[in-house]
Amino acid sequence: MTTPQFPLQDQLRGYSRALFSTWLYHRRFNILFDAGEGVSTGLMNRVFGIRRVFLSHGHADHIAGLINLINIRNLGAGDQTASLQIYFPRDNRLIEYVTDYLTRTQKDLSFKLEWIPLDADEKIILDDQKSKIFMRTFKTRHSQRQLSLGYNIIEQRRRLKPQFAGLSQREINETIWAKGKEEVAEEFEKIIFSYGGDSRPIEPEKISESLFLCHECTYMDVEDDERNFQQHSYLDEVLETAMAAKVETLLLFHTSLRYNLDEIRKKLEEAIAKKNPACRILVLYGDGIFDTAATQNWRRRIQKEKAQEKASGEHP
Ligand SMILES: [Zn+2]
């Protein structure tokens, strides 16, 4: 009943910048969360490993990569027969336009493609053999006009009932011998991975004690949302959300293009010093995942960005 160190960073590959493109591939479950532009060129032959796509909403930066993805799955040099299921928030006009385009243009697919509309609080079994791992959807707050969804990967686990916590192993064993295993153990649902898409802060109870929360963080400061659309989140409130939900690892993504990596690093340092969150914090910036506890790879990318800025004479 120990908690494995999961998910490891090498299980994830993605790209994210607000307005431009967001996608995140989770290798262990062969799941792609969102399908922004560049997903196929980013994953190359790994696109054949994708079995399920879960879309958070229908904005272009989250679905523009679908057409190419399906085309490559159909024609590329990989397993062209592996089925693909695309899950999306129900009644989404923008996603329906894309499905319509694909049905018109891709009549003879070499693999089975399914489009599956979802509502909030739906359960999708991911592990067919034991039904121990499943996805559950939750509603997020993004656009007024369309349903947007977040996703939790949940594992059915067993643990000692709280009333046995203070007893010795011998006493517990005696109860098991006398009354059976079920007397001392209980099943519970552990959230092992959460993906929110674009949204205002997710309600902490929806992602409670998640091992790995992917939360958007479009703005570093509240004042930066100058158009005041109130559709996205800023750093302080994302940290508060992660702390209230007691998540183990927080991955920030969907940062606005106004910040370069050095600015994000500074803002993060300030916010962490102020709030002192217990969770580990990572940032998906462009195609790189940066760990706030390991400065080495940040430094390399920041230097590269500075050199590029100098060469082009403008902000990247
Ligand atoms: Zn977006």
C-alpha cells in the first residue's frame, strides 16, 4: 500500500504557450490531453502510441493538431491499425466542425476512430483487465458559452481502515485471522494525475490530494489580465489551489507569451518564498519541463533565449 513515485517526468511530453498551442502526452496511459498545433511534429512516430485523446475544450490552440494527427495515424509508417478514441466536451460546436471536416475528408481510415462526447462526472475505464484505473471528468470554468472539462486519472486502491491505524501488526493479523481481510481494509479512490485545460482555478475538492496536478497559469500577476476576460488563472491563485488540494506535484502550463523563462523563474521564486507550498513545482514552457528544485536546465534555456533576444533585437 505504498505510494509509488509516479508519474515520473519522462512519462510526459508536451508543448504549451497560451493562445498558440497546448498538448500533453502521458506515455504510461497512452493518453494525449488536448491536441494543439504541432502535436504530431512534436511527437513524430510516438503518435502511433496514442490510444485516447481527451480534449478540454474547443479553442483552436487545443484542437488545431487533430487533423494532422489523424492523417499521420492513417498514412504514416507505424501501427496504422491501432484504434483511437477522441473524447470531448458534449455539444461543442467548434469540435463538431472539426469532426465534420474529418468525416468528409477521411472516409477510409485504416484504424477505428471513435468520437465520444462527455459530460462532467463521467467515468471512463482505462485499464480493461482489472478496471482499477479510470478517468473521471470534472467541469472547469473557462468559456461562458461552451462546456469545458478537466480530467482525473484515478486508481482504485486499498488501505487500512483508520480504526486499525494505532494497532500492532500482531493485533491486525489476529483480526484478519478471525474475521477476514475485508474487516481491516477498505477501498478508496486515489487521484494519480489531473489535467485541467484552460480555466479559472479548479475547485480544490475536485483534485484533492492528486499526485500530479497540471494546472494552467496564464498570468504571473493578476494585473496582467488587462483585458479582464476572467477565463484564466494567475500564479498566486494556482499555488493556493494546489496547497488547498494538497497535491504532491504541480505542473504549471499555458503561460502567456509576454513572459520569457527568466521572468517566469523570478515570479515563481518570489511566490514560492511568499507562500511556501509543500508541493514540488514544475513548469511546462514551450516543449521543456522545468523543475523549480533543479536550476541547471533552466539556466541553459534562459541563456539560449537571451542569445536569441540579442540576435533578433526583440522580445521572443
Ligand atoms: Zn488555451
